[in-house]
Amino acid sequence: MKVLEVRDITKKFGALVALNSINLNVDEGETVGIIGPNGAGKTTLFNIITGFLKPDKGTVWIFGRNVNSWRPHKIASLGVSRCFQIVKPFPSLTVWETVVVGSYLKSRDASEAHEAALEALKLVGITDLKDRLSRELNIPQLKLVELARSIATRPKILLIDEIAAGLTPTEVDKMVKKLKEIKERLGLTLLVVEHVMKFVMGLSERIIVLHYGEKIAEGSPESISKDPRVIEAYLGTKWAEMREWS
Ligand SMILES: Nc1ncnc2c1ncn2[C@@H]1O[C@H](COP(=O)(O)OP(=O)(O)O)[C@@H](O)[C@H]1O
Ligand SMILES: [Mg+2]
């Protein structure tokens, strides 16, 4: 079943075409990676799928519904959750409080919400951070809290924006393993935007490549890493990294 269909989406900021006629279909249970150099339009695509931005042209369908006119909270209520690239924690909340806020979005019942929050902490592996304040945590830890917060909403589709940035190669491997486990456990569909090739190649079943708002390639991680247009877009540091993981 198709859970997400992005059809012919164009988004402009003034004269800048951030996305140009982008199409993307995602099946239930798939993991799709979205890659591309800085400014390619990746975050804009996430903003449009989650309703934070509205397209100039085209339609977003989620579980067969046209959500173009829907506000973000209504789209979220379909089971779409998003892990933000820039983590803005509430410094004086504990990890537990931050994650429980997520689960209350889904359930008004306190014991149910607490159970979902506990499960999210366990799945992400940060139960031991439960009573720490957000302001005491480092960036990789904050990203895990953000992941737990979005999982606590019990999503069906999870969008993750650059969760691996700043992690060591060993931490990247752990994160890939962890996300695969979480995905299996909760039966999620995953969309990941990522710069770290080791991460996106290890996790994704299919990858789309954006470049200045255009989709320049789509396919398996292996075919993407060999695609001449992709290589050209990534000439320089990224390509050396991609070759390593193809
Ligand atoms: N709210 C906005 N207003 C104006 N320009 C924007 C806005 N959001 C993104 N852009 C521009 O759109 C392009 C795509 O941005 P973005 O989607 O953030 O790229 P990526 O996430 O791939 O790095 C960039 O040139 C960026 O400067
Ligand atoms: Mg971005």
C-alpha cells in the first residue's frame, strides 16, 4: 500500500525554486533516503509533507488523503511524526517530561501516555537519561531524546532530518542498527534526510537525490552511488565517502 505520494510538487521562495516538480511514492514499511548537497531542498520537502509549508503546485497524499489544505497538527494526527534537524529542547524539562509531551499528543489517558513514553525511551536506549535536564545533554544525546519524543507519538510514518550529523562512525553504525530495530518493532515507514553517506546507505532501501530542487536520481543505494549525475553533484568530499560505502 502506498502511504505517501508526493505528486508534482513545486515550491518557490521568491525567485528561488527550492523544489521543482518533485514526485515521490513511498510504500508501507519502506525506508527511503533523501540525499543531496546543502540547499538541495531536502528540508523543504519535509516541511511540505508535514504541512509546515504549502506547495505552489502539486499535491501531497498521505494514506490516500489529499492533505494540501491540512494544518501540521492534523497531518500529524494521521500518524506522521518528524524528528527535527535542529533540536530545540526546553532546557528546564527533564528527558522524561520532554518525551511524555510527545505521547500526550496521541493519548489523553495518563497511564497510556506514560507507557508510550517509557517504551520510546527503552526503544531508543536512553532510559538512564530519564531524569536528566535537557540543558545537561550533548548534541548526540539531544538527538536521541528528539527521536524518543517523536516515537512516543506512536507514528506510522517517521521523518528523520539529519540525525547522524556529528556522530562518530561507530555511533553511526549503532544508530542504523537502532533505527532498523525500532522500525521493525513498530512497523514504521521511514523517510530519512541525511548527509552522512554511511548512514543513508546503510539504512535506506531506496534513495532519491535532490540537487537545486530537482530530483536527479532515484534507485537502490548501490545504483545511486554509481550514477554519473549523482557523482557529479557530489564531486569532492562526499564522493570519496560514497565510494567507500557503495
Ligand atoms: N523559509 C525560507 N525562505 C526562503 N528561502 C528558503 C526557506 N527555506 C529554505 N530556503 C531556501 O531553499 C533552498 C532549499 O533549502 P533546504 O530545503 O533547507 O535545503 P537542504 O535541507 O537540502 O539543505 C535553499 O536555497 C534555502 O536557502
Ligand atoms: Mg536541511
